[in-house]
Amino acid sequence: MDRIVVVGAGQAGASLCARLRAKGYTGALTLIGAEPVPPYQRPPLSKAYLLGEMPVERLYLRPESFYADQGIDLRLGAPVTGIDRDSRTVTVGDEVLHWDALALTTGSAPRRLPAATGGGLDGVATVRTLADVDDMAPRFAEGARVLIVGGGYIGLEAAAVAAKRGLHVTLVEMNDRILGRVAAPETAEVFRTLHRDAGVDLREGVGLDRLLGEDRVEAARLTDGTEIPADFVIAGVGIAPATDLAEAAGLEIADGIATDEMGRTSDPNIWAAGDCASFPWNGGRLRLESVGHAIDQAEAVADNMLGAGTPYVAKPWFWSDQYDTKLQIAGLNAGHDRVVRRAGKAGSVSFWYFAGDRLLAVDAMNDPRAYMVAKRLIEAGRSPDPDAVADPETDLKALLA
């Protein structure tokens, strides 16, 4: 291959390019990003960066000089507007670039509040890009009133930052409870207590009816009929895979850009990795949204682009920081029928998800030891005795024996 083009300059795209060079690829390599800044970490945006505890330079995955040093043609602020599979080209502004192999690492985009609910008013923000957070940051003034729509991890992390900054925070979750799609009630209760103790007005089973105001947000009417004042609103209602380019190019889509186990799309010359891609998993398809997955899959795809022929095997892990609590998650809890609680030291706790006697996942709060042990067990396909897990007298190391 004389030329590889990578579309999407996030964690997956940067990792894929670095891996190609590390594995000896010497051909032309172009990394194209729609944002005007070098590839950066997204998780700290809604935490340390928004709190002012991390300068922007520390967000960058690598110094910008790295790309030049590695012979990577990094093009920033340059959204790709089209892919032509027949001519093997991409269009970037007025320029047409040829490729021999193309990798799509386009990531995901935040779901927005519908215009019918006032989602187009000034003062409605999302938390996805550096520009999003820079635009939002001046609103985080002590005493300001913020409404957060959505009780997933994005919404809860934003609520934690706002509460720490002294804002008046209301969070609404239209489903019965926060974290309803991703965590057990036991984990949700830990974070519900944390937020309420921090002064967050957390309302479950209540959604947004519409935002009120002429040009900018002034208040919100909820689905229970109550109205609350709001100086600004954060929409934390999830993200969707960025598949527009792939769809327009006629690639197969299945909750993301569909790939085979190697990372190849329905076009044998086009590959995909990261948030935007779905891949075979346990007889179905899976799409993951995490830093660890973006790196691991991108590196696997880079290897396979160079002929490794090694199927990608996901090892899911995630984390969330809220107040002084660090949640670490290993595995996927889908299909569990039992949750085992294990008390740790100094108030730490972990919840272990089982399907029958098979360990699927763990949520560990301020308990890195429980997380690491469970992660090793899950990745090895081993399951400890649930009763032994629940017994605080059981040495965690013994579970690995």
C-alpha cells in the first residue's frame, strides 16, 4: 500500500496511525480531523478540564511535533465531505486525496435535544468536544442554575463538576432511575446518594417537556408539570456512532459501521475502529464506547491492515470519576441475573454481576484491587464462587488461585 488515509483524528485514529508506523509501515499516511486541534483525550473534558485542573496541553495525546516526526500528514479543521469507493478517493474541502486503504475512525456524536422541546435555544450545551466545553465553561459560575437532562455517566459527571463549582444543579432522568441502561440498582444507589449529599436536586422518572425562553433558556417545564428556572442546560442524553460518511458511501451499517472480526468493512479496502464501528461478538454484534476499546481495536486494525490476520477480541473496561469516587468497570453486565455485593476497606464497595455462576462484570467504587482481580478473572474466562466474593473475609488473591 502506497497510501493510507485515516478519517477521524480522535483516540482511535491517532492510535491507528502510531501503530502503523510502529509496525514498520513506511508509505504515505494521512490523518484527517474535523476539529482544529490535535488528537486529545475526551474523558477529562467533563471532569478535570472543566474544573480547571488540567491545562489544554495535557489533553493532547501526543505533542503535535510527533506527527511530523513520524511522517504523518496531520490535517486539522478539515472535515471529509465524501468518499468515492470506485476511485478510492476522499474529498476534503476542494481537495481530492487518493488512498489505497482507508480507515474510518469517525467516533460518535452527541444526541441533541429536539427543536420541539427548545433544543435550539441559546444556553443548551452538549459535552463531547473541546469546543463544547470551552463554550460552556464561562457559564459555570458559582450560584448559576443548571439543568442537566439525562442520568447516564455523562450527565452525572457534569452534575458532579457543577456541584463542586457551587452551581445550583437539577438533574432529570426520564426513566425510573439513573444509570438504568448500564448499571445495577445497587451501583445507581451509590451515585444517587453521592449526588444528593452534594446538593444536587436529582429527579428520577421525570423528563423534560420543553425549555422556556425567547432566544435563550430561562426555565424548563418538566413532564410532571413543574417549572424550574435555568440559566443553562446540559444535554446528556447519549451519543450515536458517526456513520454519515460511511452510509453515503454505501457501506453496511449495523449500530455503527459493520466490520468483520479483523476490522474490515463491507468494502475490503476500507476499515473501521472505535466508537463508530460494530464488530462480531458472541453470535451478534457489539459496539463499545471507551478509550481502552478505541486504542485496542485501532491497534488491532492497524496490524490487520498490514496483514496480521488476527481477530480482534474485546476486553471491555470503563471508568467514571464523580466527586471523590472512582468507578472502575470491567466486562459487560448484559444478561446477568444476580448481583453480589462485596464490601471493601474505608467505605469502598464492588458489585459483581453473575449469570448463574458465571462472572460477567464488576462495578468497583474506590476499590482498585477488586477491579483488577475481577478483570483478570473475566479476561481468563474464570468465575469465582459468588458466596466467596460476598464474604469480606475472603482474600481477593484467593479468587485467582
